[in-house]
Amino acid sequence: MLTFTEGESKLILKLKSMPAETVLKISEPCPLHSVCTPLPLFRLYKIDDSSFEAEWNSHHSIGTKQVFRFEDAG
């Protein structure tokens, strides 16, 4: 199980008060290409009021995806 950074934890707290199916993400420009559209480095998807999906990516490849309960992520 991955642990959350401070920035990721703040996004999780924000997501908790939003409606189901909300997507929040942390993105940054690709350091190698000025024209490409990189994947978000961290993506959250609110499934329902008790759970969410977190996804960690690199700029060009999909990474780990895991479902968490809000009560366990705090």
C-alpha cells in the first residue's frame, strides 16, 4: 500500500466533500517534450461517500491504481 504525500492528502480531504464521480488530479508539464500531453502524476476518483480510487503515474505511462476508504486514508 502506498502512503500519501502532503499534497495528495490535501486533495483527498477536498475530494471527500465533493459529489461522487468527481475527478481531481495533480499534473505538471512533461520535462522532455514541450508539445506532449502528459498523464496526471496523481489522480483521484470519488467512487461514493466512503471510497475513492487513487492512481499514480509517470508522465508517459500509467502506474499503480488502488481503491481506498476515506476513513483509512486520513
